[in-house]
Amino acid sequence: MTKFIASFIRGANLINPDTIEITDSSVIFKKRKIYLLGYDSILVRFPKISSVELNTSLIGTDIIVHSFGEGTIEGHRFALNDAKEIQRLIEERM
């Protein structure tokens, strides 16, 4: 499993950063709940992923993973190198 955390330097929330985990079979997006008690998460299996989109700006790179019927993952304010690595790992497994 590979884990990526949104960049604090790029303006990600210090207490509740977006997290993307890539396992052998799925992509898991996690965000800590507002009251710091647990996480909200979205799990999308690789066969259900339709595309991966990167939106780069001056303050960071947003990652959008589109899927067929299993929700959309939107991670905000990742470092560009991390975002490209996430995209590469997902596209290798699609």
C-alpha cells in the first residue's frame, strides 16, 4: 500500500489533510471528520475507474478519479510530483 497526504506547504488543511491510499486492488480516499473523530472514506476498485484527471494551479494539484458508479474521488492540494505518481500508479493498474 502506498499512501499520499496533501501538502501543507500548498495550503492543505493542517488538521484534516486529504489522503489517498493505493492498494493492489483499489484507491482509497480518506479525510478526517470535522470533529477529528474518525474518517470519511471512499473506496474505488481499479476495474471501476474510468479516468484520472490532474488540475494544476499555483497553490497545488487537485486529483480527480472518475469511476463507473462508485463515486468520484477529489483530492485537493497535493504536490505535483505526488499527483503524477498517484496518476501513474492508478493508470498502471487500470
